[in-house]
Amino acid sequence: MKYDFTTVLNRRNTGSAKYEQMLGWNPNVSENTIPFSVADMEIKNPPEIVEGLKQFISDTILGYTVPTREYNSAVCGWMQKRHGWEIKPEWIIGSAGVVGAFFSAIKAFSDPGDGIIIMTPVYYPFFGAIKKNNRTLVENELINTGDNYIIDFEDLEAKAKDSKNKILLFCSPHNPVGRVWTIEELEKVAKICLDNDVLIISDEIHFDLVMPGFKHTVFASISEEAANNMIVCTAPSKTFNLAGMHTSNIIIPNEDIRKKYLEEVESNGFFSLGILGYKACEIAYTQCEGWLDELNGLIHHNHLILKDYFAKNLPEVKVYDLEGTYLQWMDFRPLGLDKDELEKLMHIEAEVFFDEGYVFGEVGSGFERMNIACPTHVMVEGLERVIAAVKGLKN
């Protein structure tokens, strides 16, 4: 490999959200323990970004900044080159994060009490965006086939037909189940929403993290009609480990939708991103494609190692195939533990810190989501502690 995917950095006492969360769960955790929870990577940033930002800081003034032509060109170029989606610079609206964007979009395009449809189990901030804005949570539960998850189109259509339900908050690739939706699936979802006047907010933050044999399709790229009924939330943050830069690109082809969304965002006093976020995104999208290709290879490798490890040592745990994201979904229900017992086993006995499945909705109870964007040996050390804790439980 050209890039360093083996070095482990000490993130304790740096304000890292996932490390502080881990210490909240278990203040006595061993000193060198690395969590596998919050979705940022235990991988060094691309050196092109590090060196590029160093040079940029040495040659500039860190003043108020608006999107540059270079920044917009980089975003448009990435969408075209990596995803075959041709966009215009005026479609791009900066956001400090995808989560903040869909919070704002829900407020802009629905009223208190209106229904927001989500496909559970799903990324836990989806629940907060609905409940904290006094909207009604409408679950379109994914169908667990035993091997993967598929969309319940019949149920989705029934819920879309209810005039009280205004928005589908969609996750693509899906977090936490790791599905990369096919064009045929996207077309069915788009038709149901168009036929029933349901706006689609598509969270595609993991869209660059796709495993061999699969291809992500940007939802808005399937047709002009679909694009005109959609807000697409993207970012370089998951792809290049830049979450702390607070830089996301919300892409809205429909001028009327874009204007209404902007009015909501600006009503909260938000007008531009930080200067380093703009530059980091520009460098990532113009210089770091090779780093991403190697990263996806590492994630796929880690998935295969993990799947084989459980098959040999704890075969009753179901490890789902990973199509996209770096988040591994696993079913621990065969161990016969309730969610509190499972959490205690992980946090106290194993000193392993996943995201517990129940945070993704009730249907996720008994599951675990593991962040495998880390050096392989770090992942294996965590798995060894899981196996030892389970064996201790059985003895």
C-alpha cells in the first residue's frame, strides 16, 4: 500500500467525541482501548490534505470566506467523475453537517404534527430530527430476509398515501445495515413518493464507501423528475475522515425547493462554512482519489476478516454482508441476552464499544454496529475480547 493504514494515533484527551463517549460508558476502561462506535475513522488523514492545509495556512489569512470557484469546481468534478452525476454550482449549499441539513429541511418542508417516514433500523439522528421538531415518526420497517435487508414497498406506499406524511428521510447507502440500493429499488421509491407528493431527503454521506461488486447510484441521478423532488445530502467527511471540519454539500436541483431550504437555514443565522473546511474539501476531491481506493480495499479486507473470525469462533452471531459504508451490522440475538445484558457484556466484560443496535430503533435491539475503519490489528484485538467475554459468559 502507498498509504499508512496501520498507525494508531492516541486520541485520548483530544476532545474526540467517541473517546469521551467510551469513558462515559466505562470510566475504568483500559488505557489503550480503542472504540468502534461513532463513525469517524481510526485512520490517519490523507497526507495530501495534511500537507495541503499546512501550505494553505502559511500563505493565507484565516478570514471570513465564501465558497470559491475552485471549491465549487471540485465538488462538481467529484460528483461527475466518481458518481456520473452532472450538477451545477448553484445547486450546492454548504452546511456544517448533514444532520443539521436534514433537521433544517424537515422544518422547511413540513409542519408540527406532520409525518416523516424513515426506514428502520436507521441512523439514530433521524429519530431526533423528527421528535425534536415535533413531527410524527412514521416507521417503514425494512424486511430482514435473514441474509440482508430489503425495502417493504407495499408498506411504504400505504404510508406515502397518507396525506399527513410529507417527507421520506432516506439513507443511501443505508446506515446501519450496509445496503447499497439498486437502481430498481430507487426507481420504485421515487415513483411512490412522486405519486403521493412526498419530498425525499436523501442522506448519502457514505456514498463514496462502496465495496467491490457494488455501485452507489446518487438518488437524484436516476431521472430529472426524481431530482426535482429531492434534497441530496453529501459530504467529504466520512470519505476522508474530515468530520471535524464541519463541511457538507447539500445539493438541491429544484430552484423552488432550494430557495425555501435556504430561507430556513438563513433564518437560523447560518451563511457560510469555515475557511479550512472549504480548502480541505477541495483538496480531498482533487487529490485524494487514490487514498480512497486504498481505504475501500482496507474496509473490504476488514469485513472479510471479521466475517471469517465470527464464523470460526462464534458462528451463532450473524454477520451481514457489507455492500457500503464502513459500519458492520451484526445480530447477537442468538446469545439470548436482552439489550442491557448485551451492552454490559460489551462495555464492562469485553471492554469493546460498538453502537448498540437499539439506538437505531426498537427493531435493532440485540444487534451491534461496529466501525471497522481502523487498522486491521486493532479490529482483531477487539474481536478477541468479544469472543473471550462470550466464552466467559458460557462457562
